[in-house]
Amino acid sequence: MAPVTTAGKEMHALVERLYPLCRSITGDGVRATLDIVGEYIPLQVREVPTGTQVLDWTVPQEWNIREAYIADPAGNRVVDFAESSLHVLGYSVPVSATMPLAELRAHLHTLPDHPSWVPYRTSYYKPEWGFCLAQETLDALPDGEYEVRVDSTLADGHLTYAEHVVPGQVTDEVLVSCHVCHPSLANDNLAGIAVATFLARALAEQKPYYTYRFLFAPGTIGAITWLARNAERIERVKHGLVLACAGDSGRLTYKQSRRGDAEIDRVMRHVLAASERPHHVTEFTPYGYDERQFCSPGFDLGVGSLSRTPYAGYPEYHTSADNLDFVSPEAMADTLAVCREAFAVLDRNRRYVNLSPYGEPQLGRRGLYDSLGGRSDAKQAQMAMLWVLSLSEGEHSLLDVAKRSGLPFGTVVAAADALCGAGLIEA
């Protein structure tokens, strides 16, 4: 795992700032989150009105909440939204009532197997109200009448998402997506937001080949809304990566696109294997994060998903135990480093045509052998030139050359640059 870096510390500090905010698929919590991210990178914030048809879905009413609590028979607040945004069922309709504990229990959610943890639960598309609390808190509640209050609103408003674009040399795009709808869950997905933000900053300091579009949107409905609003230009998206659960101590996990052989799949497999990091590559399944929207048959984009421990793969998932201590600067720095390595390969992975394909061209008289004099890897560099020449027929990419030859990708790129400079191949 990567050592603690300045970026790692700054990403953890960003997670810490975002952690207290109550986010959902709509509302002021999403806007406040994007306002903070906007202090790090410029964002184009989009507002889509309630009732807008987006593919097979409709943008829902906007949900906002100000206060929520349960007070016991003595008037003590035993569950309070002010202490944690996880305490309220997401999208709870307003309620103000007094009821016995037996009636209240039907609206309470706990985790009996982890009695000190608070679960994360939502009811986006079914009018409901409820509270989430620790099982040990519930067990200690005496019988009696309880005051229940949820001061929330469900009203016509907007769904909010944001984009950040890093211009490239070409208009073909790489889409980097992360969801911004979860409340106080550090790994899922504040770590993903932080890694995406700092990845965008790193790319902006370079001159990338591709244009990189970063999407910060609510899960499922946000991605669907973006796809619906960008259907006419979706052909520009050549590659993509969904970032989630990017800060825990587990090994890296890459979930392949629906295609399974998209260029981003080949790049991620290569980079993870070459780095010798502990990792796992999984096949696509139509369940998970927003890769399933981007990979749906009508769009069929080459979009994979990078995480550390995948969704639902750790006990702390969707609980109060997914807190600031569960994510680390080291893990986020490592995830960021892998993303940068992968996009460096993606950006240089061209196909070439050999301009002197009949027999082996004379490299010596072009000074290509002389340029290797004194290099410790001269033999390897020479072999890389021969491999690039051999596989430059417009069908094989440099990544294909590296895989077939067993040579490092960087060595193959350097060979291609040298051959281009000598006029022997062209992209």
C-alpha cells in the first residue's frame, strides 16, 4: 500500500469535512457536498426539475430534513438526528406523534448481529418514516409513550449533480463517476469522492491525450439522469471508471465492464498485475454501483469499477462503523496512485502502422541502435523496437505489444516514440 502522502492526508481531511453532512439522492446535503468539492476543483452544477422524465425513470421530489428525534417517556432524546444523519430513514416523510413503544418498533431499524452499530436505511420511492439506532439502545428502552418527530419536507424541487472536465488533446472522453448520495459513510462513498477530486487535480497538471469528464451524481437516478441528458453525445465516451469504497484497508478490486474486453478492462488488468499489488479482478454483474447504468445494453460503454473491498464485502458496509477511522490516508493514496498509473497507460495506448513493413528496417543507419549505447536495458529496448515494428499493422495497441512481448509498457512506449521520431511508424 502507498505510504502516507500529502495527497493522502488532504483526501482524508476532505472526507472528514464531508462526513457530517446529510446526503440523499436530492436536497441541500448534495448541494453542500458539491460546494465543498468545488473548493478543490471547479464544478458545473446541474439542477434537473422534479417530474423530468429520464429514460424509464422520473426525477423524484426533493427531500430535505431539519430535525428528527425520539424522546422517551421522561422526555430524553434517545435517538437524535443531530448526533448522526444515519439515525433517520432516508427520505422519511414528516411525522409528529406520540405512540407506545410497541407501535414505534415497526418503524425502528437495528443490526442485532452488531448491537452497537447503527444501520443505514432508505425509502426513496415508497412514502415511509423511520429511525435507525443501535440494538443496545433499543434493548434499553422502557415501555411507555414516546414522542416521535421528523421535521422533513418532500416537495417539488431538483435533482442535483455536477461535472468537472479536464480538457485533452482530443474530444474523446474518459468518464470518471462517483456517487454523492450517501450520508455519513466514509468509505461508501466519501473516499471515492475524495479520490476522484484529487485525480482530477492531478490530471489538470498534465496535458492528457483524452478529455476526462468527472461526474459527481446521486447513485442510480443520478447516472440515469446524466445518461438521458447526454444521449446525443454519449459516443464521445470511449472509456470509463466508477470509483467507490476507495479508502479501506482491503486489497484493490476491479470489476470489469459488461464487455469484459474493453480497453479499460485490459489496462486495469495490466496495471494491477504489473504493480504486484494485492488485487482481485471480477467479472461484470448487473448489480453494484453505476457501472451497471453505463454498461446497460443500449449504451454498452466500456466502464469498469474500481474499489478496495467491494460493496457489501465488509461488515461495516452501510453502518455507522463505516466512519472516519475505517478509511486511511494510505489506502486513498494507493487507490489514487493506481488510477494515475492506469490513466497514464490509457493515454499512451495507441495503435501504429509500420511505414517500412517489407523486411526489417535498418535501425543502425537511423541512429536507433546508437541511441541505446550505455543503457543498462539496451537489449530490452532493442527488443521493444523490434516488437513494435512487428505488431504495427494498425490492429495491435502498445498494450498488446507489452503483453505479447512480456516487456514493460513504459519500455514499449519509449520504443514507439523513437520509431516515430525516425519516421518508421505512425499512429
